[in-house]
Amino acid sequence: MLLMTLIMAGPDAAKVQSTGLIAAHAHDFLTRLWPQFGGGRNLLPTPNFIARWFQSTQTTATHKSYGTAFRPAEREASSTSGSSVLPESWKARGTGHRLGGD
């Protein structure tokens, strides 16, 4: 991508993009790789007010070693005997007709 930026936008744009690339990799190393695999501590902790903005409000989260999984919400039992793929708001709208054709 840096090469394409260099060819298409010139050396100044490639320098800007390379500084972003270096900053992103340094941040990943200092906040995740070094504390997790190097035995060090997180050198750039996220401020609490920003962490609260992005906290999950899901209560059914399952934390695993490879990520976080959320269970889908439980569906209520339908009062009708047949199940339908349509949501409740569409059940009263009739069978519908195909557009175009005979």
C-alpha cells in the first residue's frame, strides 16, 4: 500500500502514511504485545472515560481466549402454531403479489 501511495500520490503522501503505519504498530506493541507476551506492563493505558464509551452493554458476553462471543437474544414462544420467518409487524399485511408479469 505504501508503494501504491508513493506511485499514485507522491513521496509526501507516502511519508505521512508511513508515520501512521509506524504509530499504529508501536501502539499495538506497547498496549497488547509487550504486556501479553513480553511480561511487561501496558505502557499506554486507555483513559477510563474513553474505555467507558466503548464498554459492551451486553450481559450475555462470554469471554474466551480468542475473543468475546455474544449469545443471540432468546425469542419468545409464538402464540401461533406455525412458525414464520416474517416479523410480527409483517404478518398482518397479507400474502403480497409479485411485481411485473401477468
